[in-house]
Amino acid sequence: MKLTYLWPLFLLVLIPVIIIMYLLKQRAVERPVSSLFLWNEMYQNAEANTPWEKLKKNWLLILQIITLCILIFAICSPFFLKGGVGADHAVIVIDNSAGMSTIYEGDKTRLDVAIEEAVAYVKDLRSGTGITVIASSVDGTLLYSNGDNKNQAIEKIRSIPQTANPGDAHAGLEMVRTMQTQWKSVETVCFTDTYASMEEITGYIVDLYSVTENVGIDYVSHGYNEGKLVILSKICNYGTKDVVVDVNLYGNDTLLQILSVAVPAGDSQIVYFDDFNYQGRTVSVELSSKDSLPGDNIAYDVLEEDNVTEVLFMTEANLYLEKAMGILQGINVTKSNDILSFDDFKKQEYDVYIFDGMVPDVLPEQGSMIFMNIKETELFAFDALLQGVLVEPKEHEMTQYLEDLNFGVSDTYAYQVPDWADAVFQTGTHTVAFAGEYEKRNVCVLGFDLHNSDLPLKTEFPVLVYNMLNATSRQSLVEGGKYYPGDSVNIFGKMNESLPVVVLPDGKEQELRDFHWGFADTAQTGIYHVRQNTGKGMLQEAFAVNFPGTESSVSQIPTAMSEGEDMVKTSVSGVLNLRNIIILITLLFLGVEWIAYLRK
């Protein structure tokens, strides 16, 4: 047993005070009586007038001294260690990844039990112990730091949300490794269902793994067989028993087809849906039976076509532009260095044609066009040849975020800007680049060779290439279609239009802060819709966020993976604080003293 505080021991000086009070003689009071004959004992007047008397055996005195000692002992806040190290600081790491939503017992999930255990641990800490609370899944989140207020720490623990994120306690323990040097002594308690390394960390893991029966959907995908849509889904049985489950296919909440599948224990089956009619863009597959992990009983898929921009690049050599286009998503480039071969590509329609220093006799009838270092064509006219000039941007969709860009060009063509276009780059009064829409086709013209300028050396060059292709192509609003909770989704909105809006699965809407944005609010599973209102109409796309299959089954169990016997426990260890118990004993003694006083 140890004492939290020692200063209350000074209160022991009150014991002599109590004794002195019993040594003081009470002042005699004269009262008229009929006779003194019945008195068994009578003091002499001289002895009655003295201030002191002999200390006699008095149970009230003994009870009061015992009560004072117990009360002082309670103020010292004594405690017993229940297996913990009794450190000055306690760190609590709680795994709130998707796997912790597995039912542990009754209706309680593993996270519910972890929170209960953590709260009990905090309540048992001796007064004055520093507390830090960390939630861990994909990343570690610091919820409470370096405080000693138990109520606040418990409130933070109880507010830890259940996430659908993949992950475990590793991220939180990494935070502990970087933080623990600031404390003289520290004990870390980690609540998780998966193995996590406690190397270089003083403390232990509370193992919340439990054997469960779970059947989940690993993934949903789609394809086409002879032009007919086929949905396929992988069903996994992570339990110990063979099962037969009904697998339901939904399209926009409408039941399209039901299939029954038998899945042996520890095995999986592929289910194919091909006998249905559906014209929508999103589907979901759901298991009809409920089990210990409801989150993996449903998965989503987006049937959007891949919006890949097909680009035909006619150039002798332009490594700068090739590199810049290579880092952009959704761009498929076909290159040719012979303009005479242009007719060979007419069999396929391209979204964008880039003519760098060469142009065919007959321009393509479909698709957008980018002309670079071309003197003139049937679409635009040559104005002048300039040499050794400094080029500056004009306000235009293509110069978004490039307002401060300027670069030198050794020689460039200047143009008469057509009435369907606007200037993009100028030098003095001459226009060296312009862009616009000609007969519903986007056209961009740059009058110089990139090799004759220092533009490719500018950090803004990739942004310019992106803006140029964004203005002339039909790039997808969303990069990719399938994600896991916590992933960041790149959204590419059309510039100089209204900002894109994301509709979450629960129906809430979020307007993005910019046209190109990494959207990270993907905590919910389901279908996210992205829309943007443009001058040419409403653009709409979607992406799916699914429960991570890695969380459906735990293979590395803390108890099985631990090397030390004391490293993993099934419940918390802490301290037994005796203060409240002692206060109750004190109240009991006060009650006995009061009864003795009344009887006296």
C-alpha cells in the first residue's frame, strides 16, 4: 500500500488537542437540591474549582481519536496496486477501427467493452495521475493530453466513435513512442483486437479478440458479357461453420435479384448476377442474414464508364509535354512523329488532338484541338513573328492559379485573335496564345515551341498543362470509383464554373473549397454523388466507399502473438484507491460516537 499525499499527516497534532479538551474541568454550576444524602460521591469545593482533572477512561475520547486518525488517513488517499506499475502518467490507446465493431458479447461490440474497461481503469487511477487518451485506426487521434481530471478523460473516452476505417492500434502506439519521453514514468494500456507491437513501450495490451461467426462481402464488381451487364461478388465465410446465405442485388434500393449460395467454413464463393434489367448507375449487394459484424454484409459498386481522355499527340519530340501529361489521371496518349501517318488514326476518334510543329492538310472533324508552334491554319491567322520576348498571362480559364507566371521565349508566332476565342498569353500588344470554342469544339493555340522557352522550367508548368487539357477534354470529375473509409478522393471540377458539390450517403451535401480537391470526408460507407453545375449543363458522377475486407477477420491475435506473459491481459490492471472506503468507515465511527453520546 502507498500514500498519494503525505501532508495530511501533520493533522495528527489535533490528537493532543482532543485529549486536552477532555482534561479541562467543566465549570461547576450551583443548583438547589432537596438533599445530598443520595449522592454516592462528592467533590470538595477546592477540587471543583481547579481547571484540570484526571484523565479518565472515556469511550467518546477513544472514538473521536480513532475517527480523526481514519479521516487523516483518508485524506492521504492510500491505494493498492492491482498489477500496474503505479506510474505518474497513464496513456490509454483505444483501437476504433472497423474490426472493433464486431459483437463481443450480447449487444456490446469490442469497442463498447474497450470503452467500459478504459473508464474503469481511469476511475481506479490514484488522484493526481496524468492521463492521455488516444484513438487509433488509420491514424492516431489525440483526444486528451497531459491532464489529471478524471471526469474530462472519461468524457473523451466515452465520445470515441466507431469508425469503418481500416487500421489498428499501431498508429496510436507510434504516437506514444514519440510522446513518452516527456514523462518521468508512464504506463500505456492499449485496447485492441489485433496484435500491436509494444516494443519500447512500458505497459500492456488488453486483448478484445473473440471467436465469432461472420460471413462478409469481400468486393463487388461488374463487367459485360456479349454487351450484357454482369455483377459479380465475392462472399467469404470467416467463421467455423458451413453456411448457406441469400445474396441480394439492389439497384437504387430496388431489389433486382436474389441468389442463394453455400459457403464452407474458412472458404469463399463468387456469385454472378446476370438475369436482371437495370439502367441505373449504382448497385449494392447485401447479405440477408445478420452476424457478428454487420458492416461487411453490404458492398457497393458504381457502373460509370471509365472517363479516359484519348489524346493523339503529333510531334517530333516534346519530352516536357509528355512528362507533364504522364502525371495526370485519366489521360491515355497515343504518339506519332510522322504527320503523314495521320490518316492511319482516322479509324479511331480521339477526344483531343495535339499538333506540335506539324499539322495535317485536313483537320479532324471531331474532338478538341491544341496547336503548338503552328504558324496558321484555316481556323486562325498569323500576325507577326516575335523574337526574344517576355510572355505574361491574361485572365482566362487556362491561367487559373498562374496569375504571377511570366516566362521568356526566344521566338514565337503572334496571332489575330478570332472572334470565338480569347487571349491566354500576351507580350505587349501581341497575342501569342489564345483559346475558345469553335463549332462546339474546344481549340487552344500556343505560338511557340516549348523548347524555345523557359516555361517547362517553371513550377507552374504542370498546372498549365492540366488547365489546358481540362479546358479541352472531357476529364472525369472523380478519379477512380472505389475507395475505403478514410481514403482521400481526388475530384477534378471544371474551372470557372460553380464549385463541385459532394452528396454523402446520409444525404448531407458539402461544397468543395476549390475545383481540384482531395475530398477526405469518407467515413461513411455507401455511394457518394458528385455534381457540378456548368454552363453546358449539370455534370454528375459517383464513387463507392466500402467496408474494408481486411477488417472482417483477425489473423494476428494479441494473445497468440505476444512474446511476454505480462504483455497481454484480458482486463485492465490498475490501482485500488482506498480513500472512499476509508471515508465510509469514518462515517460509521461518527455514527457510533453519536449513539454513545446520546446514551451518556
